[in-house]
Amino acid sequence: MNFPLDLPIRPRRNRQSPAIRGLVRETRLAAGQLIYPLFITEGMVDEDISSMPGCRRWSLDGLVREATSAFEAGVRSVVLFPRIADALKTRGAEEAWNDEGLVPRAIKALNAALPDLAVITDVALDPYNSDGHDGLVADDGRIVNDETVAALCRQALSHAHAGAAIVAPSDMMDGRVAALRAALDNAGFYDVGIMSYTAKYASAYYGPFRGALDSAPKAGDKKTYQMDPANAREAVREALLDEAEGADILMVKPAGPYLDIIKSLREATPLPIAAYQVSGEYLMIKSACAAGWLDERRIVMESLTGIRRAGADMILTYFAKQASLWLAEDGG
Ligand code: PBG
């Protein structure tokens, strides 16, 4: 072999220094693309969550403090998940549209303290429903679609009244995006956006989240409304429906194991795509890093970059604040 090789094309030229790698980098991550999911509770004290080490259920004061520190790190949006007391859970999930309830009070507290923060709310009945399902459960155990959609509209209106910037239906009922859009518009909330959980899979990766909220289904599973993990074309079908129904942002959930779905939605629609790095993805990273087996900072950044590279414009992640702090250290 003769040296040097006769090699006019050398891809390594573009990798030779941080400056050049910075020029050719195809995917960037910014704090403004991260959405921070926050758990909230009625109590006055913040509580550790045993199923999700490093996450807490915040009191309203704690919520404002945590959102403020995330905002200072560059995070510009949060999504709220309430833990509702058992005594308030009913088969009809009426607490979901109580204007004095936990979520409306949290929205108001955040908007008062942080007017430039976008507050997103989860629209689904599972935290409020004594059955632990996202929809209303009939006597025969079926999850009823159309009655649930009516309930979700009441819930979304209550969030909009309180000042939510975006409502995010996570229930997977048919027709809910169109119904929510009509209900919001009829009430004058033209500017309240809809981030639809478009392709939400019936996933084992949600386990730690259900522990955090005590919201696991009492009977059965969620397979009659959440999607089969084996299906990809069906996600495109859901995306086209949500787009036609007036969704502003489409979401894929979970994120890491579903990068192909993110990519195919990116190609199927011009709408912004969100991806949710869910509790199980968080816990896998946290536990491996706690054991000293992986480098947390590098793994978190690589996992978020991979989700962006697949085509997500924004990412819901429990690492949002930490990742934003790391991004700032790296010079944004
Ligand atoms: C429920 C809801 C779930 C998550 C967000 N909204 C759980 C479920 O569908 O059972 C999961 C989030 C996570 O695992 O981080 N509407």
C-alpha cells in the first residue's frame, strides 16, 4: 500500500475540530424546544416520587419555584399532571372540570408568576376517574368514546378559562380534536392551541408515571384506545385526522423506541411534531446512571438529539431543566 492513500474524499476532514464540527452539525438542541412535565399535588409539601427518582410532586408554591428555576435555565413551557386525592375521584370524573380544582389554580399561579411561560395542560380523565381510565367506563367495562369527548371539552374549557396556552388531549378518543376546537372557538378561546397526542401507544414505558399519579387502570388495559406498538401506518392515519380536525401540534409518544414514527409523521404533515420522552425512558436512563453504568449527561443529550434528528421539533422530557442547564454550560 502506498502512503498517503490516493483519497480525495475524506469525510473526517469535517470532523477534525470542534469549530468545524459545529459548522456541519445537522441537528441542534435548544432549551426553547423542551417542554417540562411537572407533577402537582394538593398538599403544602413537595413530595419525592418513589417510582421516578429525581422528580417530585410539587405543591403550588413548589411548582412556581421549580418552574421559575426552569425558566431561568431557558425552559419556556411546562405541562401539568395533577395527582388527585382519592376522595375526589368519581366514575364521572367531574373534578376534571372543577374551575377551582388543582389544575386551574396551578395555571393561574404560574401565569401570575411567569407571564412568558407557556402553560400546557393534559386533557384526559385518568387522574380524576375512579376507574383509572382516560375515558368514561360503561357498566360493561367498555370505554365510551362520545360521552368521553363531551367530558374532555368541559375539562379543556375549564383549563382555557384559567389561562392555559395549549391544551394537550392525551386520551386517544376518536374525534376529540375537532370537538375541542369547536368548544374552544365557541367560547372565544381562538388562541388556545391544541397539542394532540396523535400517536400514543399502549406502552409499558408509562409505568413509573402511573405510580407518580396513582392513576393506573383499576381493571383492564388501555389497548382499546391507545395504539398497538406494532403499528406504523396507523400513526399516519391518526396524524391526517388530527391535522384535518384542526390540531396545532402533533405528538408521538413514547419517543426513543418510536423514532421511525416521528420520522414518518415528519414526512406526512407540515405541522410541528412533538415527542414525549416518557417516564420509563427517563427511569431507564436514571437507574443505569445511578448504578454508575452510563454517563448521565452524555446519555441525556444523545437521547434528546436522536429524537430531534428523527424529526421532532420539540420534546417533552423530565430532563428539560437539567438539559437546559447543560446546554447553557456548553454555550447554548
Ligand atoms: C394519561 C397520560 C399518561 C402519560 C401522560 N398522560 C399515562 C397513560 O396513558 O397511562 C404518560 C407519561 C409518562 O409515562 O411519562 N392520560
